[in-house]
Amino acid sequence: MQDSWLEPPPWLHRSMVSDKWKSSPVGHLVPAFARLGWGLREAAERLVALGYRLTVDPETLPMEPVTAADIALISEDLDAEYPWLDPALPVPVGHLLAASAQVRWG
């Protein structure tokens, strides 16, 4: 019998998790909970309550529901798809300029 419960679900890209999928990066949380219509902080707090470790403090996350523009903003290619920006690294100015032009901010 295969222990399929030990493996991450098929929709969770292996490179987005570490330590046997016990750590959930913000790049996974944003699109996943946008689909559910949950606020990002609420979703992160729920994952912590379920025993997951996050790579970000839930208190630092916004309460408002996630938008399509938010998902594009954290995507390296601004296409709302993996790969995601690393929240531990500074966001390049070029990414901010391209994102602003794409969603017509500022």
C-alpha cells in the first residue's frame, strides 16, 4: 500500500514546499486562498491552526481578500503563475515598474 497521504497534493508544486511539505510559502497561499475567497491573514491563521508552519508571520498579511492583481504582483513574470517572488529578498525596482504599468497603478 502506497502512503499517498505522505506526499503533497498534485496541485502543490514540489519546489514550493520544504521539509516534507510542512512549510507553506506565501506564493502558494495567495492564489490558493484567492480561489476560496478568503482573506490572506485568515487563511494563514487557519493553516497554522491545522499545524502548518508558514514562511511568513500571519500578522504581517493583509485582511482584505486577495485580488487577481495581487497574484500577478507576487509572480516573478507578472503572469499570476509560479515562480513566485521570494518574500525574503528585496523586490527589484524593474518588477515594480512593470507591475505598475501592467495593472495601471499610480
